[in-house]
Amino acid sequence: MIGQVKFFDHKKRYGFITGDDGMEYYFSSANVDIPSGILDRGYTVFFTPSLNDRGRVALNIKLY
């Protein structure tokens, strides 16, 4: 799926992506497949949507 980074906390290393389905997905920097592990607001990304016990999550995140 394609989405856009809505928010990323650089200190806590987590954020949210709005998918092209209109839903919001939580992610941590551990699931970002770029060397720095850091994404900024507005970046367009590919990701694998998933569900866990807390809700929607983004996995395998790569820059678009």
C-alpha cells in the first residue's frame, strides 16, 4: 500500500502513516527499511498494512 507520513516523533521513534485507503497506521522506526530509520512528515512511502492487538500498524516501510 502507498501512504503518507502524518507524524513522526524523532525522540520516541514512532509515528503514523495515512494509507491510500484513508486509514491511519501506527509504525515504529524498527519497521522502516531505510538506513536512518527516520521518516519526516509528508514523506510518501510503501508499506504492508497489518493488524495487532492495538489496531492498524504499518510494516516493511520503504520510501516511495
